[in-house]
Amino acid sequence: MFSSEQNSSKPMKYGELIVLGCNGSLPGGERGRRWSRFGLVKRPTANGVKPQHFTHLNTSQHSVSYTLSWAETVVVEYTDDNETDMYQIGRSTERPIDIVVTNTGSGGHGNGPVRSLQSTISRFACRIVCDRTPPYTARLYAAGFDCSRNIFLGEKAAKWHTFGGQMDGLTTNGVLLMQPARGSRPAVWREISVCGNVFTLRDPASPQNRGKQVKDESPILLDGSLIDLCGVTLLWRSVEGLANSPTSSHLEALRLRLNAARPQCPVLLSTLAFPSLDGPRPRRPWAYMTCGHVHGYHPWQGRVEAIKSDRECPLCRSRGPYVPLTLGRVSGVYTDAETPSHAFVPCGHVCSKGTAEHWSKTPLKRGTHSFHPACPFCLRQLRRDRPFVRLIFQGPLD
């Protein structure tokens, strides 16, 4: 069903979803339906569904149940749609879910082992429906169908009658979409309903009341669209966007080029090198996040200092965080194919200048209500005053 970057087959692809915050691989390993990136490819047989009017409930068909009160439930039945493919996303490992996602990186809620037991991602969070014919449009809808082919919105969920006599609603945790900025239109987060309508964000003080409907916007996914499922953020890349993005092999070539320049530690006069994915790290570069001077890990002023937020740079005497540098390895989050030259502050993930500028201006959801720019490779919140720094390498003395 899904193609990975390593897959040699070339099925027709609608686009690709990239999980932000894991830098190319999930902490617990990638297997089954858990991956850090998913290629949505055309299915052999269409499995999409669309709403229709029925006066009775047929358990063999997909349906959405809207509970208005303990005594009243409205059921909208769905019928097969031979013109679309449907992909479902959520934390459930049950069969209807195509893409299993879990809370990732610093964007999760809580600390330590409790976080994995208190996931904020819905079991059946959302679904993406792709047209099987050109231009292969992909649309986002809140909520997914469970094993009984039903979407159930309880009494406390936001729901309402539409002007056309239909029903619509929002999930408890919400499905958010941010389209990339286009011309004068800024990139802002919106909430998507079960029927794919677009709304402004709900007031946290009254979550049962929907925001204002934005009728001139749609749930169609564009290259660079972000999807937030309250615990995991997904980046959508179109086929055209991926064709113009750097590949993993290109990023590896840039790593080798950086190492071929033989950057030096100005204190120990040793040669530094960015390690391969599984390689040893004794020569790993470190950098002072205030000034950007790159070193190896070294003692200074006659002692080995612990990693702390106010370590002094030997070259310029500026004080600030001193962290190991890690190359950003997710090619899909890069905005260009330029040489990695800047590092996010304070995490130390390295990428191109254009990529650093883009993500430093992109607010990602943190917690339940706040939004801040974060590193796309680890989701650590960036410093407001200086979200990234230009790295200064010292060349070899010979």
C-alpha cells in the first residue's frame, strides 16, 4: 500500500506524509504501519466512500453517528465511491488504520514514560481521500471509520445541522490544517470538520462551540501543508514538490562534502567530521549557539566543563549553549538543496539557510493551545530572539 524512499517499484503516488520531530526514524523502530514517512500510492481497487441519504442503518455500510442527546442520534450513511482512495490515520493499530502515529518529540504532552500511556492522538484521528484521476487531488477530513465502519461523535463533541439539512461536526481533540503561505495570504492554522469544511480555531474556553467557517478555503492538501493531530504533526509533500526537493542521497553527498573540507577544532586542532547515520561519533562537531563557532568537544580553561547554557567560546568569548551538531536527515522538510550551513537554536540540528528561515517562521502546535516555531527534526521550541545561527567552521592549518 505504501512506498518508501528505498522501494525500487514505482507505483503512481498521490503524495507523501512526513512525521515531524523524529529526524528520519522513529525511536522504537519502523515496521508494519509505523513509519516516519509514508508514500500514498494508488490502490489496485478504489476504497473511498461518500455520504448519501438513508432512513435506516445498514451495518455493512460506512456511517457517521451524531449523538445530539441521550435520546436522539442522527446517522448519516456513506456509500462506496469508485473514484477515490481513502487512507486513515490514527494511533489505533486496528485494521482500518492505514497509518499508525504516536506522540513525537518535544511536541508531546508530559515528560518521561507517562507520555506514551497518555497519548493525545485520537484512535481514529483523520482520513485523507485522494481522487484516482488527474490531478489526483487529496483532501483532509476529520475522524476515521472504526472496525464497525462507523464514526461516532459523542454528546460532548461539537456538532450541528448544516444549511443543506446535513450534519457536520468536530472531533474532541481536533484536526488542524495549515496551508503554505500564498502571495499575500499568510499561513494560518484552521480546523477541519468531519465533512471537510474549514473553520477558524475554537476558543479553548468553549471547545464545544465551533469556530467561524472559512468558506473560501478548502481541505485540499497542497505541497507543504501541515496536519496537526494533537500530538503529532505531519507534513504533506506533493509528487511535484518531492521532485524538486533534495533526495537522501543528495543530503549524504553534502555530508561528505562538508567532511572533505576537513573542518578543524581550533582548540584541539583535530579534524572534525559529521558521522554517518550509524557511524562512530568521536570527531562529531559541536558549536556555540550564540556565535556559531564550531569546535570538537574539548576542555577549556584547564577543565572539562559540563554542558550548560553559559559556556564561553574560546574564539570570541561570547557565552551561551554549547551543543553537538546533528545533520537534518529528512529531505522532505528542506526547502532547497543548498549546503547545510545553519543550526537551529538551541537543539543544534543543521540544515540549509533557506530551510532554517522557513521553519523559524512556521508556528507548530505545542501543548493543546499554544503555537511556536520549532525544529522540524526534533520539535524542540526555537529561541524567539535567535531561532538559528550561521555556523563558522575553521579550515585546516595546512
